[in-house]
Amino acid sequence: MTGTTVAVAQFAPGTEDNVPAITRLVAEAAGRGARLIVLPEYSAWFEAPFSDALMSHAESLDGPFTRELSRLAERFGVWIVAGLIERAEGTRVHNTVVAVDARGVQAAYRKQHLYDAFGDRESDRIAPGALDRPQLFRLDDLTFGLMTCYDLRFPESARVLLDAGADVIVVPAEWVRGPLKEDHWSTLVRARAIENTAFVVAADQTPPIGVGRSMIVDPSGIVLAALGTQEAVALATLDRAELERVRHVNPALELRRFRVAPRSEHAG
């Protein structure tokens, strides 16, 4: 089979060392043929609710966590996408997702839409990322674009990635459990695939905080691989020919008549 095999790897990060769990998941996914492994938001360290300890676990983009990811990428011959807490100016930190290979960090996305919803206030401790250029990376014949969790509720976030040339939308998440949240998650992941005629690779944290249910969806909105609520890995192969077939049948990206522009009052 042609194409690029990717994996979603879900687990529940905590306040202790999460590298052993990540190593176990990466080893399993690589052993099953994955070229890219997508892990959840806040994979490096997570607590709920956040406390003052958050600041002490913030790292630079070339810090210990990304160096460990790069070592794993080199060891297993893969790319890894995962979330971490990045140092920022002032009293807040960035919620950042990185794409790493054996050379180090190749793309880094700072979450732009913060989770100030459903009773939470992520912005109390997290600084929003600037509305700068989309973060993309190339693997085989596909271009991958990064976004995070709550961004999924904003179609513009995905469309900006598509305008920049993305074929695949990568979504590490900590999708918090609650009434209808599982339904929102699965609906929005598929919607972003359908409206953009793009693959979506979405990895969530597992319960007790996240909903799990990580999935890989094709450009027609068909779920190629999905997980339940336990720590696990799922794989699917992304075929560029299928992407081009769907976009030929449904040229929605070419037919649209509007572009995305930032709202200056929310420029970060």
C-alpha cells in the first residue's frame, strides 16, 4: 500500500515523568509501521486544575522534553508531534505543540484560541500565541499543519492551514469531558476534514480528564482509525491519491469566495 502511515497515541499525562509512557507508545506505533506519531496536548506535564506549579514546568523549545522527543525520533526513525508547556514573557506560559524529528524541532505552534469556555479559564495562566505564519512540516508527499484542541471549534484555524498548503490537519488535544463533549469532538474532527477536503489526525488525552476517542479521518470525513477511552495506539495510511481524488470530485477549496483575516483586537 502506498502512502504515509500515521498514528494517534492517547494517554493521560500527569505531574510525574511522562517520558516512559510516551516511549512505550512511540515504540508500539513505530513497530507497527507508523512514520508519524501524534500525542496529546500537554503531553510533557499536566494537572487539572492548574496551579502555580505550571510555571516551574515550562521549558524552552530546545529544552529537555523536545530533546527527549528528538532522541526517540532518531531511535525509531519517526516524526513525533506532542504538546508541552513553553516559557513565555511575564507571568503566563505558552501551550505549545511541536513537530520533532531526529534533527530536533521542525515546527512549533503556540495555541491561539484559549479554552475560556465551559467554566474553564485557560487564559489565566496561558498566553495566546501570536497570529503569525502557520506551522507546517513535510513528510513524504504530504504537508502537515499544526493546531490544538479548542482551535478545532474555529473553522478559520483549519482554513488558514489549508491556505498555507496543508494536506493534513494535526490536532493534539486535551478535550475535557462533559455533557455532549464526546459528540462535539467527533463531529468537529470530521467537519474539519469534510469542509477542507483534508485528512485530520486528532489525538486526545484519555479519562479522567479527556474524552479519549482519538481518530484519523479522511478528506471525505470517513473515520479510518479510532480509539476508545483507554491508553492505546491506532494507525492509518494517508494516501495522496485519495486526497486528490476527493478534491477533484468536490473542489470546495477552489470554489469558495471568502478568505480568512485576523481580528486585530484578538491578535494575541
